[in-house]
Amino acid sequence: RREQAILRAACQWREGEAGDANKPPYFIVRHEDLVQLAGTVIDKKRKTAWPPKLSNRRFKSLRDAVGQALDLPPSEHPETPRTVRRRITQSEKLFYESLKVLRDKQAKALNIDPTLIASRSTLVKLSLEDGNERDQILPWQRELLNL
């Protein structure tokens, strides 16, 4: 989480610099360089990987931003977002399988790739009882899948 605080501060610094210079943030410092910086600042075994080709003014202001991030108490570090996933029920799994069989059959009859009708992820979303994917697909897809 401390590394995330450093990365957040470095990204905010870069956004400010980009706005001042009227340039895209990537032109100030590459994303990869900021991630590498955040990883090396807290690792005592590795030399800090400061982005290359920074002017003295930018280097000092980035160093100050990183220093402020290091001084943050743990309670102010960013939280890692957790995604809550639920298991697919047996009935949903059976419905998915039947949709897949129907999709493949329709695709073979039309001589097209099955994923043109519906991708695997679309079939999974369609099979979920609490989903609203049926409203998201096109009428011809609903017709081919008998929905």
C-alpha cells in the first residue's frame, strides 16, 4: 500500500506537470517509469529508479512529491479495490451450456464463427439469473439464441 501511495503521488505530480506544459502526461514521464519508481523507492536493496531526462526543477518537484507520499500515515495509503465474485449456480451453468450448444449449432448452419453470434463472456452474462445482458445484445442475437 505504501508503494501505491508513492505511485498515486507521482501520477498526480505528472498530471500537474503535464497541465502546466500543455502536454500529454506520457510526454512528461512514461507510465512504466512511474511504476518502477514506486517499486524501487521502498526497496532498500535496490537503487531508486528515478525517471531519466528530467530537468532539475522537475526532478526536485517529483522528489518532493515522493517524499510527501513516504510521510503519509498508513491510514492515508490507497486501498486496494477488492472485486467480489460469486460462484455460478448449477442451473446457470446448465443454461450456459445449452446456450453454447445452440449458438454453435446456429453458427454452423450460417457457416460463421460462433463468437460472431455471442462470445463466451456474453454467454456467461446471459446465463446469470441476476444479469440484464439480454437487454444489451442485438435483436438478431436474441433471435438466434431463442431469448
